[in-house]
Amino acid sequence: KQWYQRRVAITAGGDYTFLNDMLSELSGYEAHEMSAQVEYDGGEDVSEGKVHFVMSEKAAYDVHMYVQEMKTLLPLANDWIATGHSYVNRIFSMLNIADSLYLLNLDMDPSEIHKKMRHLRINDIDSTYHQNCLVDQMHSDEPDMANMFFCKQNDDYDAATINQMYLTYTAQSEACSTLGGRDRLARYIKHDWEVSECQEPICERSLIRCDYDDENKECWIVVYAKSIRKFKSETFDSVKLVDENDVEFTKAKEFEVDSCPGGPMKKEKSTDCDSALIPLL
């Protein structure tokens, strides 16, 4: 089973939203499906940084328990930040020499980031830990212990009523060219894409492939949709899907999950599902 660390939240005084450009490009690393963002409350002069990532059971548990322990050690953590100033400065100096952050298309000197964070003091830190439920399970409404949410059997689940499908789209977009772009598109499809006939908790959507053709500057994506109701033929046909720059995707094909094990793969001039599953030798 996969487990995921839903969120680690860190609250600190001051405005640290200048980190969002960097976090946006670092987000989306496929091994952990990481996403991170800083939000600023001007009235309170407080920033809250949130990080979400997927990990194996042991790794997620260890990180979660470490954060829970850190909640009681904030004064010590802030001392570490203060005394670690010279070491951080050396690290950023090396990054600056290697132009490491410029590889992320960031027009920012690493030393500038360090200067803006040298007086950082953390006010609060917390985390939540969620088990990744199977199709016939659901999350518990309340944490079982220490902000940990586990799965329970969904008594209303009926396999005969579950409908699943894959949809493919293309666009002259660069959304899939960076990890951050892929992550932002995935979050949009899952949470913000307005599909009136496919809304949680009845219906769920997720981005499962996001391929970029550098030569043609084109994205090809696969969206997985699952519903406890039968999909109507027009459920997705009349719905507009755009990237963060308002570039519209064109719906190409759709496949029933049973007829396309593992999901479709992009191949030129192909009219049938090219299964993503690799046969065992």
C-alpha cells in the first residue's frame, strides 16, 4: 500500500511569499508528488508554508512523527536556524557558483533568498498523515491518533456501480515541461476544474500522464475519472480544460478502463488503446 503525508504546515512571522516561484518549480517531483506554497496574512504579518507529498508507509510515518516531536522543540529549532546562519551562507554560495537554481528558470540570486530568511523564526509547525485508501475504502472522519487518519471499509461501495474512464487531451502548452507546471495542472484538474457532472464525492478526477514534446512544444495528457454514477456521453465533451496560461486543451479520445489496462500511451497514428502495462517476460 501507498501512504501519503497530506500536509506539513509551518507558520512564521513576516512575508515569505517570495519563495513561491522557487517552490512552484520544485513541486511536482513524481516520486513524491510534492507540492509546496507559502500564503501570507498581511493583517497578522504571518506566513504559512504548506508542503504535501506522497511517500512509503515507513518514510511518511517517520517524517510525521519527527514533525510532531518538533512541535515541542520550537525554541531549539529557532536556535538551530540562528546558529546555522554561516553554514547556510556557505551552501548558498556554492549554489550560486554552480548556477544550480538558474536551472529552474529562476531569475534569483540564491544569496538573496538567504538574506531574506536570515531572521526567520518559526511560530508553529504541524502535520497530518493520511493512509491512501483502496477503492472500496474511505477515510475516517476523525484522526485515530496524533493527527493520523486511517482508512475504513466503505459500506456503501458497490463495484457494479463504479464507472471509470481515461480521457486524453493535447495542447500547444508547456504545462508538462516542468515539474512545477505538471503539479499545478494536476491540482487544477483534481480540485478546480469545473465539471458539473463530475464533482467530489460522487466523482473524482486525476492527472496520470503529462508528456511534453519539446520539438512541437505540445503537451499530451491522460486524465483518469471515477464515478459512482454512469458517465453521460457529454460529461467531458462540452467542458473547457485550460492550463495556467489559459491555453485550451483539445479532447482527443476516451477509453473505458476495462478496455485499456494501465491507461493509454501516446503513439503516432494510433486509433486503439496502447496499453501502458508492460508484459512480464
